[in-house]
Amino acid sequence: MSDKTPPGDRIAKVIARAGLASRREAERMIEARRVAVNGRVIDRAALNVTSSDRITVDGRPLEAPEPPRLWLYHKPTGLVTTTRDEQGRQTIFDALPDDLPRVMSVGRLDINSEGLLLLTNDGGVKRKLELPSTGWLRRYRVRVNGRPEDATFEPLRKGLTLDGEQFQPMQVTLDRQQGANAWVTVAIREGKNREVRRAMEAVGLSVNRLIRVSYGPFQLGQLKSGAVEEVRPRILRDQLGMEETPEEPKTGTATKARRKKPVPRRRRK
């Protein structure tokens, strides 16, 4: 029995690269017996395939992988960052422009948060951007109720432990007092669930507005609420250390997302 790794890539990775689903969603498709390789239905994702293999999903041939692409999206409040919501609330995918291909969000922003959310058509790019090892700063403008002093945030700068969960030290700057509220700039490297809100609550402050203004080298800038703007392929390659692809997609200017009624997730034709 050979220990040599079979040639090619895992089937779920290939499906994700084709823009049809995330890798996890592809694994669920396989388990549901919706995927066939060379005419044979498979039910396990532990399979490597090459370009010579014929792959179909729901009886349709799998398209060739699309070049990796990345978009900046100014998420408004009131939208959840999931493909479906059990409570029937609107998701970001209900509000994105119709001409956008199938995309995945890089990380999340909760329903009451706004600002920069990265979107990509490539599962590998998504994972690379989310890896803790990248150490990219997520920077937020935060409005809190109260009159904090600079010393108020010292526990956050040292690192907190909340409910047994360790938070890495945060960069916190007290910007200005505005009536009963104060504006603070916070930078974190982990992005745990509701991390900034929970940290502020730990020092006696409640957050009433939270805007993500940057994610690593990618900036919100002047992008209007609800608008989407594609990152130029060269910038994406340079920031992620990717190789140049033979054909690059055309990038456009920022597009204002139109509000739509919730619809089932679109499938690529």
C-alpha cells in the first residue's frame, strides 16, 4: 500500500474554486449524493480529482475555476451576514447587486454593525484572509455611551479573559467626547464573536454604533453604505502573494446595492 498522495486536489476544493459553493457546502453536497465523478455518484469528500476527471453537480457539468476575485462591501445595519436566516431576517445576499457572481463573506459583522465586509468568489482566498496567522488588523470606529477616560481601556490593552475566553490585547484610542457618548478607535487581530462589544461591556461601556473601517490593507474609505467595489486583481495578488492568472476579470466602479425581497440563493448556470 502506497503512502504517496494521489494527484490532483480534493473534490470539495475543486467545487469551491469553481464558485459553486464553499468547501463546507460542497462537502454537504457530496454527502447528499449530488456530485458525480466520471459518471459515478460519490458520497465521500475524501477524493482527489484532476483536470481530466469529469465532474457533475446535480447532473450539470462543473464549470472551470473562475479567477480569484475580491470585493469591498459597505454593509449597512439591519442585515445578517449569512446565506439564510432562520428568523427570516434580510441577509447581505438579499441586498447585493444582481450582477455580482456567487460570493462568500470573509468573516462576519453582526446585524447591528456596519462598515467594511470583504466578499470573494474563491474559498482559498476566504480561508487565507480569515487565518489568525495572517495577523491582519481589523480596525473599528466605535461609539460608546458614557464618559470614559484613557485609563478606562487599559484592561483591553493588556488582554481580557471573559467567560473563560482569552482576548488578545487590543489597540484602543479615545478620540473624542460627543455629548453623552464617546468615540473610540479599536484595532483587533482575532475577530472573535462580538469581541469589541463584549470587551466594552467588560469595562462598563455599551456600544451603540460600530463601524469597521479596515480589514488588513483593505480600507472602507468613501464607499457609500450598501455599495460594492471590486479590488483590482493586481492589488489582490500583491497583498495575498498570488500568482498572475492568464485572464483577469474586468473591474468596475462602486455599485450601489439594490434592496430586494429575500429570494433563494442563486445557482450558477
